[in-house]
Amino acid sequence: MSKEVAEQKQVKPCVFIHVNHKQILGAHVGEKSLRYFSTNNDKFDVRFIETRDHPFLFAREGDMFLRNGVKRKWRMNDLQSFTPLRFMPPELMNYQGRAVVIDPDVFAVGDVWDLLSRDMQGKAIMCRPRSKISRDINGKLASSVMLLDCAKLRHWNVERQFNEMFSGQRDYKQWITLMYEDRGTIGLLEDRWNDLDVLNGDTRMLHTTKRWTQPWKAGLPIDFVPADKLDVFPPLGWLLHLRRKLFGDYALLGHYKTHPDKNQENLFFALLRECVEDGSVTEEMIRNEMLLNHVRKDATIVLNRAPSVAQVLAALPRAA
């Protein structure tokens, strides 16, 4: 064990899952996956960071904030209203110890302790690039899975930095992709710790990041606002921006699609079955989430026919 890891031992490491009311079932499945695949469960905690516990988010309902250079309305009912909370673990850890923070659509397929206990080589943050092609540390980074040395992140204050988006001092896109952070304080993780809609024998954390195809949402009306891709393809970006202005946030977006990789659907529902069997999720909760349009209408049918976790793992392809 490195000296750096030894110095962190006095504060129990924690994995945080940040979540809102719409993704709570995914968060429970995420917690189950962390425990299911770890042989070191006594060494770390798992905690939810829920939007309902942070009034400063609700206080901005309907206000205009800056995202990728364009003003948008803050909506607590949006699918991803939890995202600013991914920067909260250092505060919750009193700026001590190690933390991993993950989205509620991230599911472990390996032992998270291998991540929590790794040598960070003095870095404050470790994460992967957003791009599947480029590993440029100076580009946009994926903050959806981060390993954090909380003592080195005392400049993170979520409420203050969240409010800066509404005064024009902070751009959501720049914040969420870590573009405000000193690149010398960031190290890159292997892609397998945040595999973006990729599940194979090398995956350690699966991130069902393409919201259109999240496995537990298939068939439901779209309830998130797509990013205006002004920095990727401006004509499309301005079309998306005009759609919102003319028809509203969720108009003309259609429905969630079936995930193209059956193994990813099977993994989610196999883990959900584990949740039901241990009582961390009840069948009543699933039915209620179905009524609220948070979970696909055939969820109980898919759950009953899902293979076991072992069967899902046996069916995974080898890494490319």
C-alpha cells in the first residue's frame, strides 16, 4: 500500500451515488452492483446524494442558467437535475479521505475497492476522457465517475458554484467536463472504469450514458432536454435550441429506445432481481416507479424473465 493510501485510512472511503427522484431505482441497482462485485465491503461505505435534500437546487426552478454558451431554464423535473451534486463528496467528507462518485446509471462489474485504494500519484481527481477516441488530458473529461482525494478539493463548494451558473460566471458544460480544474491535478483512469455503453470482459463499471437507450426506460416518453451541440455541429445545435424555444423542453423528442446490447439490459434486471430478493427494492416500489413513468411499463415482465448475474457475465464478449 502506498504512503498516500495509508494516510487516507483514518477516514473510511465512500462511494457516492448522486440521484434525483427519476433515477432512484437505478441508484439502488448501482448500490447493489457495488456490493455484489466487491470482496472488500467492510472497507467502504455507499451513500446516496439526493436532490430532495438540497433546497438550493429547488430555489432556482425556472431560472436561466448558462450551458455551452446558451441560456436554458433550470428544471428540477429534468432527468439529470442531480448532476451538480457530483461535486459534493469533498464537502460531505469534510474534505478528508477518498471518495468515488458515480452517476445513477453506472453499474459496477468489478471490485470498486480496486479503484478506491489505487495510487493516485498525488492527483486530486482521476477520471476518463469523454471521448472514446482521444485520451487528451487537456480535453473535456467525464466527471460521471471520479476518484477523489477530498483534501485536495477544498475549492469545491457546490451551492456557490451552482449559483454562479445563473449569474453567467460559470458554464454548466465547462463545469461538468472539469474544464475549470488545473490539469496538473487530474490523472486519467482506464476506460474500463467508466465504459460508455460498452460491456465486455474488461469492463469494471458500465455507464449506460446514452440516455435514449437506458435499459429500464424503453418505451417511455423522453423526459430530458438534449444538449445543444453547438460545439460539435452548430447547425444541429441551433435546430435543437429553436425546437425548445418554439415547442417546449420535451416536445418532439419521442420515446426511449431499446438498448442495442441485450447484455446490458440483462445485467440491469439481473441486479434488480438481486435487490428484490434482499429487500432493498420492493415490488411495490417498482410498480410505483412504473406508474410515475420512471421505469418502463413492462419492467416486471422483463424482471421475471431476466437471467442471473452469473449467466450475464458468462455471455459477455472479450474486450476488443
